[in-house]
Amino acid sequence: MSSNLELAYKLACEKYAEYGVDVAKAVEALNKISLSIHAWQGDDVVGFEDTNHALTGGCQVTGNYPGRARNSEELRQDLDLALSLIPGKHRVNLQGHQVDKMLPGVDRDAFTIENFSGWLDWAKAKGIGMDLAPAFYSHPKLDNGLSLSHPDKGIRDFWVNHGIACRKIGAEFGKALGTPCISNFWAPDGFKDKPADAFAPRQRLAESLDRCFAEAIDPAFERDAVEAKLFGIGTESCTVGSHEFYMLYAPSRNKMLCLDSGHFHPTESIGEKLSAIFTFMDEILLHVSRGVRWDSDHVTTINDELLAIARESVVYGYSDKIHYALDYFDASINRIGAWVIGARSFQMALLIALLEPHCMLWDAEGKFDFTSRLALQETAKSLPWGAVWDYFCASNNVPTGAGYMAAIKDYEKKVLLNR
Ligand code: RNT
Ligand code: ZN
């Protein structure tokens, strides 16, 4: 570590001490937060099935930057580089169609750990945890935009079996890797125009989910989350799995709620929702994303929303009950850069939150001195967190600043441009 960097860190510690903030403690807390890195940023949510079936929508990416991973081996190679440039120890999150290999005659409803064996070996060798989400989209059985809520029982059965298969694969991951796999259930089901019947699809969705979750699995191996959405492309008028639907479904079935920061009205903050939810729930999954005008899945950047999510998730002491995951996909820039920039931005937001002078703020608030509280909130914005971030990166042996771009550019030239 350079002596300038160490000196800046030392001065920052002194400055923070004036505000009653223990920097070493904040750094230690940040080191403990592991993010679930979303593998689908690397393959544009296409998956690796060799069935040549059409991608029927439900999830889509814009952009055509060169170098998309075309198979799981390429994706792991890309992830190796990304993980080496993000400080700390993290997990990897897969979608149910990002198989390592296909087996003859086996479709999504019958996948087993064998379809994901390369991922398991890789995760074992790296000593990292894995998460897995069923992919209820981009498949001919997503019919008229409906999967788990489809009126046809045969179609519902197919998707229910996919959900069950993913939970079982997740349990195998969890058992082998010694850390529970989070299975996140999100289904794109919805309607472009106002449905004449919004009730029956919701009843069918609840019933299908219940069938997916019927088998109890040891939470030490696998845990389930359910993710709502306000609207998406092609589902502008009604999403079957809406916020209200899952807000009530999750606690009634003892499942985790997954909050995706792109899935609400553009002016609605999920940061604001966290303390309300934690009053009644004690474990959630966060999908950290950045919506621009809609659920556009832009790379996370340090904006007010990200700062609010980070702040509300760490200051009250429940951050160990949050599973942090990234969820965005941008194919208009280098995909490894997208992972690294977004992950590091979220970590910076978390660090800013951990370094907030909470005690002084709470003290002013306790005295109803809202003027001092506001003055302090504004002053805190210029405290020297950048020096602490550099120290954090250097002590984790990853580049400081945008120093990671050299490795990304080199890899782009040597590997990505040859794909
Ligand atoms: C989609 C949801 C979901 C997806 C993944 C790829 O709007 O956010 O989490 O991003 O299934
Ligand atoms: Zn999401």
C-alpha cells in the first residue's frame, strides 16, 4: 500500500473520529457484506440451452457490445476476471437456463445438478456460494406472456416443475458449498392491455407457487424469495405478480420478499420501504438495479436511490438479514466493466452509509433539533470516504480508482474481441 494512501486513510480516520465514527469498524462491516453477482450480465440473459427455441421475451437486454459469453465456460472465465476486480468475497447468481450443459431430451422442467455440474466444480474450487433463480421466460412454454399463471394446466405444470427442479439444484449447491442457495422466484406473467379477469391469474399464480414450494427444504441449504414487479415491456397494464400480491404471499408462506429497485414507480424508493418491512420480517433479498424512466436495468451508479438503499439497509443493524444481489444488464458497454463498475458503486454507497455519523444524527433527532440534523446530513456528504474506499480496495488487493480498467481493456483485446 502506498504511503500517500495510508496517510490519507489516517487523516480520514481522524476526521471521522470528530463525528464519533469508527472507520475501522465500518471497513470491517463492509468486508463482511458479500454481494451476489448476477451472472446474466455476461450472456445478456440468453442462457445456454442448445434447443434453438425462440427467446419469447419476458426479459431483454439492449446493446450489442462484442464479447457476449456464448457458453458457461466463457461466462466463468469472464466472472473470474470481474470477481478479481471487486474488493471482498462474493457469490454468483445464476438463472435457471444458464446451464453448464444440456442432456439429451431434458428440458427446463427436468434439469438436475448434472446440468449445472461445471458451475458447482468452479464454485467449489473458488470457495464461493451460488444462488439460482428459475427462468420463467425466453422459452416457448411462456405462452401469451403467461407461465405459472397460464390457464392451461399442462403449461403451468411445466413451469412448476422448473421451479421445483431449480430449488433442488439450489439445495445441492447449498449442501456442497456450505452456504444456502437463494432461489428467487420472479415470473413475467402479465398483460399489455387491461385484462378482463385479473383475479383468476393471480389465484393460479399463488397455487402454482404453492406447488413449487410444497417440499420443505433445509434452510441451511436453500431458501426461497419471491419478486414483484410493477410493469415491463409487454406487461404495461397488469403484472400478475404485483407488489401487493407478493407482500401478502411472502409472509403467509414464510418466504422472503425480494425487492428490486427497478420494479416500482420511477419515483418510488425501495430504501424507504426497508424499515417498514423489517418491522415485520426478518430476512429479505435485495435486487439492486438502476431504472432510468422505467425498469431499464442500467448499471448501478452512486445516485440518491442507491445511497438511500445502502443507508437504510445498514444503519439499523439488520444488514446481516439482507441478501444483497445485483440485477441489471447492459449490453452497450463492456460486460465485465458493467459488473465491476456496478458492484463497486454499490459497495461505495454501502461504505458511505457505514461511515455516516448516525449517533450524532440520532442525538439531534432525539432532541427534535431538525435544523442541526439537516446541517449534519449535508455536512456528512463531504466527509472523506474516498480515502477509506481506496484503503479498502488496497487492503483487498484490488486496484483503486478506475485502475481496474487496464485489466478489462487487456482482456477485451485478448479474449472478448476474438469471440
Ligand atoms: C426481471 C427481474 C428478474 C430478472 C432476472 C433476470 O425484471 O428483475 O430478477 O432480472 O430474472
Ligand atoms: Zn430483479
